[in-house]
Amino acid sequence: MDDNTFLLYGAYGYTGQLIVKYAEQYKLRPILAGRNEGKLQEMANNTGYDYLAFDLEDTHSLIHALQKVSVVLHVAGPFIHTAVPMIEACLETKTHYLDITGEIDVFELAHRYGPAAEQNEIMLMPGVGFDVVPTDCMAKFLAEKMPEAEQLELAFTMQGGSVSRGTANTMIEGLGSSGKMRQQGRIIEVPVGHVAKKIPFWEDYTRLAMSIPWGDVSTAYYTTGIPNIITYTKVSPATHRSTKWLPYIAWFLRLSWVRNIARRRVKAGPAGPNDKEREEGRSLVWGQITAENGDTLSARFIGPEGYTLTAHSSLIITRKVLNDEAYPGFQTPAGAYGDDLVMEIAGTHREVIK
């Protein structure tokens, strides 16, 4: 086994292809993996990388593949359907597990597997992409400056570009679901958009944002210990107003035929942002913590477009694991590697808001 080799499952997806594109920059060599042998063979011919075609339900082939590597970077979602077989196979083969999920339920699932991972001396780290590296680093950055904080608010937005098919399909899985926040250490259900506020994402860029069930509702608690967490994203006023109807149409959005129509539309659309959109796009993150006495501290971050950031952050973390910087059990990105992890990506900037 080469010390620069890792298994990339979901290699021919939009994000997987970006990771393959940048892998050589980090002196890493992925073994391309997924279900579709034709797509994998074409990628292998174009890149010179080895490939393995298998379904996650084929436990024998999955275990055989993981025995070839010390770490897997899993990028085939929705992870609520794909994480369990991969994690359980990693436990059996003692393979470190990384993925790019942003799904709260998957973070909580991985946390429950934490003791087994620690016993098997492997690391489980979901969320090594835009979900949730920049926001997790923001949470850690603020918490270290105000350890007594009782509340954490995090918000993000993108300038330019669109979502990938994989992201869109994960969003479809959540149609009709409630919002989530953390209150006194517990994750509770709340209406989507139940809190809205104007957020200064950057100088001259203050926008309306509403609360959504983002991954940090789970991960930021494990990273910081702050018991009350709300996460937001930028929206138009019209979008926020429309959320008042969600409780009445949630049942409709959960119907399988409605979701199937949405999936067909996603499949007919572009795979994700094009090169120009990614080059010109930016990701912005804002965070604020509040102490019991009412004191607050805010900061903000700007970096590359989200999918570009995901490719780089996931490769940076993969390289760390291959360099024996892995910590057994369930881990969060900033919890394991500190608040400056995201600053290792070129084109990033962070500042405290005065």
C-alpha cells in the first residue's frame, strides 16, 4: 500500500471529479471507485489512476476494496442511505472514514459509531467539505476567544454558481422535513425559517438570512460544547415569506411521486457549476457567540466557491490522515485539526468584526 493512496468512492460524481482533478496537487493518488464500471474505466483511462467498481451493498467487494487502503473518502450521497454500509465496513477493516455530508442525521449516526471506531483505532470524520469545514472552523475560532459562550449562531451563503446534482438530490430527500436547532444541548425540531435576521456577511454585503437545519447543529456542539446553536443561510425576502406555508404542504412534498419529479428535473439539468462559475464564485461564513451576560463576539470568513473549497479541504484532510494525523473515534474537522484548518486553503480570509 502506497502512503499517498486512498479510496475515493463516488469518483465520477461532480464533487468526485473535482477531487480527482486536484489530487495530484496534494501528491495524492486516489483509487477511483463507484458502481458504474464504464464511467470509472473512462476516468481511469484519462487519469492513469486505478479503479474498482462495486456496489456498497456488495459487502464482500466493499471489504476487499477497503483492505487495499488506510483511508476512504466517501463522496457518494445522499449519505443517509450510503454511510452505514461504508462505516461498518471501515470498522471491520480498520480503515479511516471521511465523507462530505452535511446531513445532521449522518453526523449523529457517526457520533453513535464513535466508541466502536475508537475501539478499532480508526477515525470517523464526516463533513470534510464545505459542509462543515468553514463553519466548524468558525465555531472553534469564536469559542476559543469566548469559552464561556452559551449561544452560537452560524450563517453561510454563496456568491455565484449553482448546486450539484448530488446536493440537489440530498435536498430532495429533506423535502417536507422540519428545521432543527440545538437547545440546551439537545437537537430539537422547529419550523424552517422560524428565525430570520440581517447578517453582515462582508463589507457592503449585509443580507437577510433564515434558520435552516445545517450540519453544524450537530457538529458545532461536539467541537465547542456550546449548548445552543442556530444555523442560517441567505434567502430572499420572498423565500422567507413562503416558509409560512411549509407546515401545510409538508405532507405533499414528502410524496414519492413529487420527489421523483424533482429528481428527474435535477437529472436533466447541469451537473453543477461550470469552471467559470467556480472560479468567480465565493463562499461566505458569518458567526457570532453570546455569553450568559449578553456579551457577543462576531467574525466572518470568505473563501473559494463551495465545491472548489470542498475538493481542497477533503484532500487536505485526507493527506493529514495518510500522514498519521488521525485520531480514533468520531471527530469533527476543527475539533481534530483546529480553527486554522480552513485557512490552509488558498484564497481564504477571516476577520473579527469590530
